[in-house]
Amino acid sequence: MSKSADSQRCQLCQVVIESSPGRADIVQFSNGPQGSRSKLWSRVCQYVTDPDRQRICINQDSEGRGTEQAGDAFPDAPPIDLGNT
Ligand SMILES: [Zn+2]
């Protein structure tokens, strides 16, 4: 009996979090690359301060999202233009 990947949408943050057994959850942002729950937290969910909205957000559980990783709070680097001019 194997449990397949499961996905949940955060109605507040508008991202999809895919959970699969034995793997870290994957957050699919509406645009840009995939990330982790800790990344979602540092970029979006930590700014949710209203208790009514926090109830809607599915990424408010500190145990579920794990510790923040270096770079989580920073936007992904834009493509580097090496200036072939
Ligand atoms: Zn959220």
C-alpha cells in the first residue's frame, strides 16, 4: 500500500505544496522555480500577521516547514548578463 504524492493549495499564498512520503515537501510558486516550505515562509507566510488569515495559510506550522535555509529570503538571482558586447 503506497501513498502517492499529495498536493495542497494554500488559499492565502496561492502556492501548491506537494508532499510525498520520504521527501521534503516541494512548493510550487505561481511563477519562478520550485522551493521549500522554509523558502515559502521567509518570502510569504511570515508576513501574514492577521490571525484570521493565519488560519487559512497552510504553512504556519514551524515543525512542518523546518528551519530556514540560507538564501530562502532572497529572490533568485536574475540571469547574469556576461556582457558579450
Ligand atoms: Zn501560506
